[in-house]
Amino acid sequence: MFEFSKSVKLPVSVEEAFNWHARPGALERLSPPWDPVTVLHRSGTIRAGDRATLKIKAGPLPLAVRWQAVHTRYEPPRLFQDRQEKGPFAFWEHTHLFEPRGRETCLLTDRIGCRLPGHPLSTNIASTWLQNRLERIFTYRHATLLSDLEDHRRLPDGRPLTILISGASGLVGSALIPMLTTGGHRVIRLVREKPPSGPDEIYWNPAAGLIDLQSLPPLDAVVHLSGENISNGRWTAAKKKRIIESRDQSTLLLASAIAGLDQRPSVFLCASAIGFYGDRGTKLLTEEDTCGLDFVSGVCSRWERSAAPARQAGIRTVFLRIGIALSPLGGALAKMLPFFRLGLGGCLGDGNQFMSWIGIDDVIGATYWAMNCSKLEGPLNLVAPAPVTNAEFTSVLSGVLGRPAAFRIPAGLIKILYGQMGRELSLASTRVLPEKLLASGYRFRHPSLQQALCHLLGREPGDNSDDPDPA
């Protein structure tokens, strides 16, 4: 029998730690982004007899397998336990044990016992690989859990909120929602499927001007994240039109709808982007700086102006000017990783352009902070405190992965392949600081690029192993 155990001290009572795991979104929130778990089917949560069917990666090769698990023990707030019914292991049992350490702290211990196919020979061969894999997974899980709990505890009174979100299936929305629901908040999604498939889903159609919020319970906050993907495909005239209209129409419709409610939400958080500032070379930019002259600058400016009905109705409105959001699940980092993993990564152009990045956990952490911090209003830069040049980013990413990155993609080639999109998104230099966010008291989970990448990719600083699993 192979056995694994890892513990973490949590700054909450044993009851709150247990309840966090019992809420919707816990599995998604704890799934490492370099090795995500896809929930195919679920009945119940963590009570004895509840089941889940998952798609996971079960070995060093990139092969996905089905995993059927059943919860076998449920003893709140002391423990719950799940066991594999069908899957890649001969036996697998995971016990989540909660032990009080005073009134407001507790110890969570994850204990796993398993046997691999071909036991006992396979266990001897694979134990080192499995130990390393589980150590990385649970380091990520515990760090994420600890940070989420700390974020929830730092905010006033802990009252559960009702939050309406658009763009729920996007990169930011799919990370934000589990963070909110595990904190005890109710999330209602705006969807474009008719009829909606879930109980907390509301149909809308921005192009047709259709939305009905009157049937909803009173909303505490609205988070607007939807819009045409700006980095997918060349910017043809038709593409530019979709980019502009998807933001103008949806923002104006949603802002007008919440402004017209009898009981209005206290805050409207509207996504924007640091593209607002345009290509500004080495100039340090804050929320006080003016709009740039690029296409994407104009898009962001119009996007923010479309929220006027909410502001005019007295709703606190925050424009989340999001930087380069880092996640292996999407966006710029996901596009880079295949090349960097093969040792084919390198600088874009001369590499001197600044990249104002932010880890996905700080995107959602800062969004949650802005939702609850009443003094934040207007533009808010969601970027890490230390922007880097493209050459510096290349060096750090290749170092974290333990791969060379000697290639360089000429600026001329990028312009030929991607046109205006390549110039504005890959070669433009935007050096942005999170001045208002820091002044408000927000504490970054991962203020340095190396910290963020190590967390997102399941690595430790200086870990240059050739293990293909996390990277």
C-alpha cells in the first residue's frame, strides 16, 4: 500500500474549514491548473453515498481517463472520505481530516492510501513519481485554500452576497465563481442558452437587447466579464466590429438593467484592460494616465463609457483594467507553454516591450477585494506590482520550466502573421502599476513573476527536473 499525507494549518475554525469543502466549487477550486480535473457528472456533494465522475490525467503521459468516486464517510466537522469506484488505480482512498487547534484555527490533513495496477511491483516502480506528483498537487491545493480563507476573513462581516456574473465560462469567470461559492456566496450566471440549463442562470441576449432581472432576488454585486475574444484571430474589419459591439452592447444593456432595478446592487464591476493605455514605451502608468491611441485603447475607452447608466444611478462602478492574466488554462500563458516546454520559446521582437502581468489567483482575489472595498471606484489596474520586459518574462518562464529559450521571433514576422493584433498585443509596451489597489490595502498572493509561475505550474524555485507531469 502506498501512503501519502500532507497537513496545513488554517486560520479558521474546524467548522468553517469543513463547510468550505462542502460548498459548490470546492473541487474546481482545488484542481491544479496545470493538471485540471473535469467534472463530467456529479450527484450531491461530499455526503456518504454522493458520487462524481471525473476526467483526469493519471500518469506521466498526457492521457485522460475517467475516474468514478463515491463518498464513503461523512462525519462533520471531523472528516469526510472518498474512494475510487472505477479508475486507474487498483485501490484509492482519500481522507480529509479536520482537527481543532484553538477556537479560530484548525489543522487539515489529507491522507491517501492507494495501490497501483500490477501491485506490488508497480508500487515500487512508481512510488517516487506518485509521491512527487501528490506533493505538488497538495502544495497547490493547500496554498489556494489558505489564501482563499484569508481573503474571505479579511473582508467585513462575512455576510453571504448574491452576485450576478456575465462571462461566467471565460478564463476569469470560471476561476472567480468557485472562489465565491466556496466562500458561501450565491452566484447567478447570465447565459445565452435558451432556456437556461441551471437554476441560478438567467437568459440574456445583448445583440437583441434582451435581459430581465426583475425576477431575481436583490443583488449585492454585478460582475461583467463578457466580450468577444480580442486575441483570437486577425483583426479584420468584421472582427473589429464584433470586438466593439460585444462590449458596447452588453455593457450598456447590463448597466441600464441594474440601474432600473427597484433595489440596486451596491457595486458594478466591469472588466476592461490595460490596453486602455496603449503602447507607451517605458513610461510608468497609473490609473491617472490618459487613454492611448491604439485600436484596443479605443475599445477599452468605449467599453468603460458604456457603463454610464450604472454610475449615473449612483451605483459604485469599478473598471477592472486587467493586465496579462496568467493561467495554463487560457490566455497568453497557455499559448506560450507548448513552445517553451519543447525548448522552442523565446523573445518576441527585441524583447524590450513591457508586459504588465498578473496571476489568475490575484485577478480573482483583487476582483473580490474591489467588490467589498467601498473606497474603490472608477478605473482599477489589475496587474502585479512588478511589470517585466518580454525578455525578462522569457527568462523566468524558461527557468521555471527548466527549458532553454534561445529562439527569437522577429517583429516583422509577427506583423506579417498577425497584423495589427500582433503589433498591439505582442509588441506594444505597457508598463502599468496597481497604484490604487496597493493603496487600498490589497495584499498580492504572488507579487513576483517567479512565485506566480511556480504556483501555476506546480514547480518549486530552482526545480529543473525533467518530470513531464506538471510542465
